[in-house]
Amino acid sequence: FMPHALKQNIIYDIDHWVINRSMQLLEALNEDVCFNINLALNTQTGHELTAFIDQQLKYYNLLPERLTFEFKEPKDDTQFQQCEQLSYHLRQKGCHIAIDNFGQNFGIYKSLKDIPADNIKISGDFFNYLAPENNHKIFLQAIIDMAHSLAKCTTAESIETLDAYKTAQALGVDFAQGYHIGRPSTRIHDVETRHL
């Protein structure tokens, strides 16, 4: 549905609805509950989005550190600049930043070096399709080591099997998410986070 939303130019409205609804829910929950919110980079200028987020944080009187904003790894210079600007602004407000699907684009080292992310969410493709003859494990270890050297934590995405979970654990990933950890739920308290 996301490609359709992008074509119809309604992704902007979806981002706003998700941000507003997430903050509504957070306001009603214990302060130990935190949310991650995925944002589309090509929907609006950074200024419009940051102004909306600032307004929502003030309206709901939330601690910004309860929110992590996730951006897909930028595909081009325009997205990279937008991601960088939004990340710096949101970090200054006290929110956390995660780079989603890390490792799928060519600018990964630039993203790792220049975007002030707290968490590098490594694409699950690397963990779920490891084979002895491919070099994914070497590449993964390099990403994890670089992220840790830059004081960033790492999350293995889309962990579907016990083998993928054990691989992530052996490589030193900090967190894991995916169907092996737990299925999506409409109840917030059913969701499990697993620290490796």
C-alpha cells in the first residue's frame, strides 16, 4: 500500500496521522513505554515535518526520548540531506534516530558517518539468507563493528528463524526484531523486545 500512497501523494497525511496517533497513545501509557515511528523521506520538506513534530510534542507534553524516528537509508543526495537535517533537529529535541534497512543502498558508510543515528537497523536479508559461500557475514561484522565503534547500537531486522537469531547474537548485534521474536499485535503490552 505504501507505493500506492506515494503515487497518490497521501504519504504526507499518513506520516502526520501516525505521528499524532502515536503521541496520543504514548500520552496515555506509562513513561517506560517508547515508540518507534517510520517516516518517509520524500514526502515533504524537513521544515514542515519538524514543525509538525515540535507542535505535537508540545501539545502532548511528551518526553522526546520516548520517541525514535526511523528513516530508510537514503537512496540519493536529496534524501540524504533531508535525513541529515531532520536527524539533527530531532536529536536536538531529545528524540532518538534509527536508520532503517541499513545496508541496502550504496551510501552506507556516508549514512553511518554523517547521520546522527542512535540505532542502526540492519536489513534482515543479511541474516536470513546467510550461506557459507557468500560474504554477507564479513560485511555484517564490519557494519556491526563500525556502528559499535561510533557508539551506535544495532538491531537485526526481520529475524524469521532461530538460525538467523543465533547468527545475529553471535555477531554481536544488540537487539532483534521479526517474526521469530514475536508477531505483530494490536495490544501494545503483547509486543516483546529482545535484547541479545
